[in-house]
Amino acid sequence: MNTSRIKIFYRLSVLFFIIIIIRVIYLQYFDTRLKERSELNRVRTIVIEPSRGRIFDRNGSLIIDNQYAYNLYVIPEQFIKSERSINFISGKLKIHKDSIVSELTSPEVYQDRFFRLMRDIDFSVYSNIAEKGKELRGVVIKKEWTRKFIVNTAPHIIGYLGEAKEREELSDQTAYGDLIGKEGIEYIYDDILRGEKGFIKEIKDVKGNKISDYKKEEWKEAVKGKDVYLTIDLELQQFVEKLLEGKSGTAIVQDSNNGEILALASKPDYPLDIFSRKLSKDEWEKWSEDPGKPLYNKAIMGLYPPGSVIKMATSLAAAEQNIKTINDKVNCPGGMQIGNRFIRCWNRTGGHGDVNMTLAIMMSCDTYFYDTALKINIDKWKNTLEILGFGKKTGIDLKYERSGLVPGEKYYRKRIQGDLTGRYANLMIGQGEILTTPLQIANHTSMLANGGIRLTPHLFYKCGEENDFRYYKKNDSDTVKFDNKVLNTIRKAMYHVVNTAGGTAFSAKSNIIEFAGKTGTAQNPHGGDHAWFTSYGPYTDTEITVTVFEEYGLHGTAAAHIAKDIYEFWILNKKAPK
């Protein structure tokens, strides 16, 4: 055998061996990427969910607390490989196994981390899973925080939680499947309420079983969310909800001096805890397709013609355009001829006779406002209403608030040819195309009560804990300049509506508190007319406004009686601050 060839082979073998040794040393000690991947295969990070902040009313009455619940987790990479685990869990949870596999194989789901499959499982399910023990691969039950509903009230204010699934809901702080606020205060102040996650690390074997803890010095404790205090008064809120029971509508109580919402109810509504678990398709359809719209917050989402509660705003616009002074009179024989039509006042038989601004508001005379329509500049009228907050959002800290509609010249010219005076006459009494939300009416009424201070309605009062509270940050005051004589005339007229015989809400006069208001009836093409009543009280040294809207209530007097009950409850219990 050629010795030179042997030597070459030997040298090459040694060289290859040295290269392999060098490569092994490099991979083991110097290749950080491989080291990280190797560590990930044996180290598991377990996220610790924080306790969510509690929710209180303004007086410290607890509305939403937290309690422990049993949550079912799986480790997808192990669970999916176990037919026994999939069949058992899908059967117990009554979820089709294809649905479970589809969710667990989603790109957003980490295959080697715990994934929460079901929250707050029944004790019977917990017992069955615990019984099976290690037979179920990749299945773990954890004891974690969930919401505890102390009182079942104000669902449209409080809102509810749900799992983060949409791309826009995911962030560095929010992972797929995390519980986040979906509606109401839970949504708006989610960052405050949520707290900060903690985590621990552990070393696992190839089967996913824990071997030991890992780098305890790097562990992080979860930080509980901050408590949030709302502006609402719990007892007042519950009383208002009780008054609306069996009706369809809304009632709002607002501090007329700072915009705080003391009560806001929308009926029909839904149980506050209904979304604390996954709803079946049938359950969801039951709530979402209910004709009473229980999931719909009528205070901020409902768009309705305002009817006669817009007449104060129309009076301000007419005075600003020098169309009407406070003493100008219009004769009401029961209606007015406009073009080729005789448009009737609500008092068709005999009318109201000679009325000035005070009497027109007190008796809600339509003819007086029809006369205004003959000379009104509709775009200037629109501008006045927008200054008063109509046609735009109030800025309340709730989701899905709507802007409403205040039509102007351009709106009509795009749609209608010819004389528009008849249309304008309808607008002056709150009928036709104008649409408002009940909250806009309430906020407008507060401006009349406080002399023109434009308020931002809000539900956030403060957050934090004793000696470390952060309070609502008030906006710089924005005051609308009214003609004082006109404003005082309107306020006095609203007083007569309730407290003088002949006023449209005289039957709702209270013997224990003087309040001023305005009734309204909004025509409804789909059924009975809607009822409005907006008001403020006490008449002197005003503290609150109360606005009530009842679908199919037929006349504003019905809404006025609800408002009377609210005022009397409030004054007797002194629920609102002075």
C-alpha cells in the first residue's frame, strides 16, 4: 500500500475531526442564536394574569369586584397530538373538536405556551378533568381572577370583557386570547383597569412536564389594575332603572355645573354578567336580534327627532337673527297657512290665541315657531344649534356615541327642489330630518341651566387608591354668550311649563322641589309617538338636569312624571353633590 496515500488520508481525517470539534465547540459556546433556540425548547414562560381594577360609584359603593375561577388551559403542541385529550375536552365543553384545533393552530397562538381555552369552567368539568390527571396530555387547570358582579346594574355604562382576537386588539401588552374591555367603561379605561402581567419561568422535559424553576431572579410579579370610581350614584342609578322597567327608552341625570353623569339608564337592557362566559350562537342571536335592542345604549346611540324640546334652541336662534324679540306676539288659530298647505298646531281646536316667547314655550305652541320659519336663515339656525352641541358628539367617555343630524340649506338643495318653507317649519318644532341623541338634549339643557357653560359629559370620577387618586381632568371652561334677557325668558317659560296651570307638564308639578322643563312629542312613522321631557332643578341654584325619553310614550307628560319621581328621590335622599 502506498504510504503517502495513507499519510494523506490520515491527515485529512485529523483535519475533518478538528473541524468537527471546532464546530461543536462553536455551536455549544459561541452560537447565541442556537443557544437561545435550545433554551426555548427546555424553558417555558408562564404568564401571571393580574387582578383587574375594581369599579365603584362616586360614593365608594362597590359595583364590580374580582373573584377566583377555574380556567382551562392547554399547551397546543402537546394537546393537539393527543386524540384522547381532544375528544375528552371537546365533549366536556360541548365544542366541536375541529373548532378547537382551528383556534389552537391559529398563527397568533404560541404552540409551546399555555393557551386559555375556557374561562370559569363548571365545577363538574373541573372535577372530571382533575380525576383524569396525567391521562390528559397538555391540559392544565389554573385558579385565576375573574369578574364578580356585586350588583346587576348599569350594563350600558359598565360594559363587558371579551377575548382579544382581532389584529387591532393585539399589542405588546395584549396577547391573543387575553381578556380586554370590549364595551363601556371596561373598554374606555381598559389601560387603567387591566394592570400589568407578571411571569415565571420553568424548565420542562420533552413531555412538557416541569423539572425545576428557572432564573427566579428574572421573574416578575403581576401588578393589579387601578380601581376606577364613576360619577354615577349607585342608588340613584338603580332607582332610575326601576322607573324605566318595562319601557323602552332612556333617562339621564347630569350635574349641570360640571357635566358629571349621576345616572344613565337605557331600557331594555341586558344582565351585566351575560358576557362573562362564551355565548352560544342561539344566545347571541336572541340578544342581538331582540326588537327592543337591549344591547343598544339609547342615550348615546339612539337618533330621534327632538320634537318640542328643541324649541328653546329655536328661540335662541330666532332672537340671534332678530326675527323674534321676547315680547313679539303671534296669533295661533290652530295652525298656519304656509304655501298651499295649512299646517296645524298640536292644539287644533281653537289654537292658543296671541302668544309671545314665554307662552309659546310654556304651552308648546307650534304656530309661533311656524311663523319663525317664514324668516329664518336656516344655515344660521344650524350654526346656533351646533354651538349648542347638536349635530356632533358630546365627547362622553363611552363607545359608539353618534353625532345626529342638523340639516342646512346644502342638505336640502341636494335632495329637494322648490320652496322649503314647509320643511323649515317642521324643523323649528323638532320634526322632519333633524335627529338628536338624548344625551345631546340633556347637555343642551345643562347649558340653559348654567348660563351657557359648554360641558363635556363624563362618567370617570377618579382612579387609584387612598392618598394616590387621579381625578378627572376638567377641560377649560367654554362659555356660549347668550342674550341674558332671552335666556332668562326661556328659563322662566320652562318654569311655567311645570309650575303654572296651562303648562304642558303642570300635572307633574312637585310639592317638594321646584324644577323647570319642557315636554316634547316626536312623530314616529313606525308606531306611537315618542315622548320627551328635559328639565333642570332646583329652579333657583340649579344642581342637576334630568332628561327622559320614552319610545312610544305618546306625549311628553308621561316622561315628565318619570322626571318628577327622579327629582323627588334625589332631593329627599340628597344623592347628588351640592
